[in-house]
Amino acid sequence: MGVPKRKTSKMRLRTRKAANRWHRPQFSKCPQCGSTVAGHTVCPSCGYYKGRQVLTVEGKG
């Protein structure tokens, strides 16, 4: 069985645990309509992605 030769320092332990902490999702504004959109996603309001129309979105009504 593998046993550590030395005690893991607090700094090394905390650095390792810090990689697993929660990060809030990053949102940006759609350049076409200005609504808030998650990154790398088609805008649900206008249907644009990377400056071109990908989805056809019907208006409310």
C-alpha cells in the first residue's frame, strides 16, 4: 500500500482543493438584441450565434 513519505503541506492541500470550488456561470450580452446569454449558446431571444442566424424565433402573440 502506498504511504506518503512526507506530510502534505496546508498550501499544497488548499491549492488542490481550490480547483474544485464552484464558479458562477459567465453570462454575456448578445450583440444582436442585447439580452443576457450564456457563453457558446444560441441566443433564445433572437436565434443568433456568432453573428449569424441559426434558429428561427417566432414572435410572441
